[in-house]
Amino acid sequence: MGLGGPPVVAVEDVGRHFDQACSAAVSAPGKWSYILGFLTPDRAADLLEYGRAYANSEKGIVLRKERPDSLRNSIVARIPSPELFEKLEVE
């Protein structure tokens, strides 16, 4: 953990198949996972701020208005956690 925030793990190929410059992913058990694209080095502090908001959220949902301005249009994928499906009632 750095600066009291969520752990950051470098993954070399996370953005390899996306055409949105640098990409990052956030994921945690029981929460939605997100891939963010269109990232540039000047957004690093905003990405860490988003990561803290994500870590503090119950289900991984950080509303657009709660994200840093530079990341409001950066979500390129949203992936549900398998644990979220276990809580749904199937009729």
C-alpha cells in the first residue's frame, strides 16, 4: 500500500488489447471490477484517488460525479463479481 491507499499492482499487458493509450483495472472480491482507459501520466494522482473511493465503496461503484474530473469518461468496461450473482434470486 502506498500513501494509505489501495494496493497497486503493475500488470504489463492490461491495456494491450485496448486502443485507449494506457489502461488500468480495479478489482476486489465482492465488488464490480472496472477497466479504465485513455490514461496519461498526469492522471496518476486522480487514479489513486479513484482507487481510494473504489476501496471505500460497498460494491465497487463510484458514481461519475464522485470521480475526479479527468476520469469521468475513462470507464471502458464494467465486470460484475461472481459473488454479486450469488446474491441474486433466480426465479
